[in-house]
Amino acid sequence: MLRKLLAAFLIFGLSCLTARAQTPRTYTSAEILLQLKKLNVLGSVLYIAAHPDDENTRLLAYLANEKLYRTGYLSLTRGDGGQNLIGDEQGVDLGLIRTQELLAARRIDGAEQFFSRAFDFGFSKSPEEAMRFWGHDKILSDVVWVIRKFRPDVIITRFPTTGEGGHGHHTASAILAGEAFDAAADPNKFPEQLKQGVTVWQAKRLLWNTFNFGGNNTQREDQFKLECGDYNPILGKSYGEIAAASRSQHKSQGFGVPAQRGSVIEYFKTINGTAPVKELMDGIETGWRKVMDKEPAFGITAQVNDLVAKFSVEHPEGILKDLVELYKKVEQSPDAYWREQKMKEIEKIVENCSGLFMEATTNSQYAVVGDSLKLSLVVDNRSGANVLNADAFLNNDYVIFDRLQKNVNSVKNYSMYIRPGTKLTQPYWLENPMDKGSFNVTDQQLIGKGESDPISVVFGMTIEGREFKFTKPVRYKHTDPVKGELYQPVSIIPKLELNYNGDVFLSVNN
């Protein structure tokens, strides 16, 4: 029993070390402007490969920030079998580190991150070997699940099915992507998923992002091309510069790279569906007419355009009332997927434009089951926006804040009781014993997620007459004399009691 508890503590410790200290993110007016423009874009792209660091960060950055598509990367594994240049962790421990590296990369390039249950067991000579270790149907079902949940218009693979990628995992990722392209649209494939809140989904095209590296040039002039080296004046960076910062997050693999500027062409070969000619989304509606009749769609499109024109970089709070009106209109959208997605985007913009600061912090990194965790809850209406009735919901309790004043911290202290039976903190994919080549995750809703959900607090408040809720993680906050203010995740750990048989002696050597 003691051995199991010690192993649990090791996992807690490593997961906390690998989860980066993150100061609550704030957004500049330039970033908010891009978020506003994205409200009129209803297109999505899913990139699929085998490992962390397989993704084309320049293409992801371009799709997410230039085209403003909802962009995701599905890495079949967490890189458990890779090298480690920054420590001696291997196996699942290395997978924890590389998971956080990949999530850090996505925070820079703007894409979202997904995983399957496949375990990176090291170099594989063939895709057949890889899928035999992983379990073909098990991992195929994960890819289908992510596609059905993300609903991409276009799916892109990093590698071909014909072996030019070398590694068996690489080829397997392309084969599974091709199979999932069809299977996700077939109600007879993995029908149990359809009871979990998803529907069948048919992407419009499957492309292979051809490459020229490792002495292997698979690019051809007759392939579809995209210029991805553009400069984004709103962000003040080119996509090559954003990509370099993103790729350099793969520190355990020694993938720090220089910023790249200037024209860069990406090449694509069509594998399935209709081939693009001029644009990646040729023949695909990416505006509000995708989900609404012409007149309502035009109304929302025009409203978003008006918001962009009205937006003031010096006073972003000036569009809050209009944002709330747009939110009400989007609520009437008949398409549940894009309605939910765009409402989330508007909620985030409302938070950013209002300048609200919300946090839930503690001075302890660990919460012990059966004990209490002392929290400091803070709300600051920094811009003086029309924000009323602030409260926080946690542990089935409501904490009511005093009337908010402009740029004045409203602070409430709360003692959160960690009830016996509360789920302990650990990576969700490690909760159950794993198979030889894959993790076992029994909760369908967790499959694909980057990491476990943290302990959180829901802040609620009325903004311009409309109630909004914002979920914030509970973080351990402390000050380092060199690095300054730091935030770390809070872990729920088991209560550990040691009983000694016989006498206990204490010896101090002088």
C-alpha cells in the first residue's frame, strides 16, 4: 500500500512540475480585434500526425491567425518513447513533459490540442506493427471521436500512407486518418459514440501536407499550394516567427529553431474528397450562411462587421453593449455546434473587452482529502465597465462580492472542504492500468483531451444587463525572489497516515 502511495506522490509531483507556471493571461487590443474578426468565420481544420513535434506549426499558425479557422492538432501519442535532452524521465513520465510542451506550443500558435490513447512505445518499423501494439480499432475509434466532436471541414495529415515518413507511427497516423475520414460519417461505425453528444460527420476533403526534409522531397509543382509566410501586422509577426516560438517549446527534443521570415509555400496532395483549386476551403461555406438562412446570416455578419469598425483599441469596453446584443442573436442559431462555439468566443471577448480580472488562489500547492483549502477569490473591474452582481460558485456554495468599484480589488476568503471520496488529481489517462501499447480511458468524454480538468471556481456577474459565467482554475500563487510572481496547479492528494509498531527512536548526530 505504501509503495502505491509513494508512486501516486511521484505522479502528482511530476505532473505539477511539467504543468507550467502560468500567469493568468491577458489580451491586447490587437488580439481582441482578431477575436472579433473570427466571429464571422465558421470553418475548421484538423491536422493529424503521430507525435508531439510532428505538427507543422507554421501552417497551424497561418490557419488559426490569418484565415481565422478553428484549428486543431491531433497527436496520436504523447511522445512517451522519444528522447529527453532536459532530464532523465522516460516512458509515461516523458509523455507528461511532452504533453505540456505541446500545450505550450498551442498557446503560441493559436490551435487546439487533442490526443488519442495510443502509447509511444519507441521506433516502429511498420504501420502494421504500430497498430498491432496500439489496437487498431481502439485508436481508430479515438480519431473518429475527435473528428465527430471537432467537425473539421478539412483534415490534413503530416505523413503519407506509403511510408515516406519513415517511422511506422507516422505512416499509421495517415492510414488511420484516411479510415476515420469515412468512418466518422458512417452511423454503423462506433455507434456507441452517438449516444455521447456527437453526430456523424463528413469532412469535405482529406489532404496530405507534403514535405521536403530528411533528404526526401515529396512536393510537386502540380500540388495545391498555400503561401504561409505572410506577415500579420495586427500581431506584429510573420507566421514563420510565430511557428518558431511554437516549435521551440519542444525543449525535451532539442527543437529550438530560429525565426523564419519571408515567403514559405506549403504543398498539399488531395487524398480524398474534392481537390482545392484556389483556396483550402474551395466549395465550403465558412460564413454564417453555413448554418443559417440568408437574411439571419447577413444580420449577424453585418453586426460583427459593425463591431470591428466600432472597436477602439484604447477603450475596448465601448463595444460591450453591442457584444451582448450579438450574443443574444447568436443564441438563436439553429446549429448547436457553431452556436456553442461562437457563444464561447463571445464570452471570452466580453471578458477581455471589459478588462475583468478574476482569480482563485491559495498558498498551498496540495489539498489533502478530508482537510480544507484556504482560497483567496479576487474580482477587479479594471476598466470600470458596467459589471454588477459578482459572485463565485464553488463546492456547492455561493460567495457574494461587494459592489465592484473601478480598478479596486474585491476580495473574499473562502475555506474549501475537500470531502472524503473526492477524486484525486492525476493525469486522466493514467488512472487505469494501461495495455501494452495504449492507455485505458473509460470515460468517453475525456478521450482526446490534452489534460485533466483542474479544480475550478465559476465566477458569475451581470455585464450590460446579461449574466455571464467564467470558469477559472484554482492556482497556487507564490513569489520567487528571482522569477517574481508564479502560479502553479493545485493537486488533491490522499491523506497519508503512518503507524509505527514498537518504540520510535530519534537520533541527532552533532
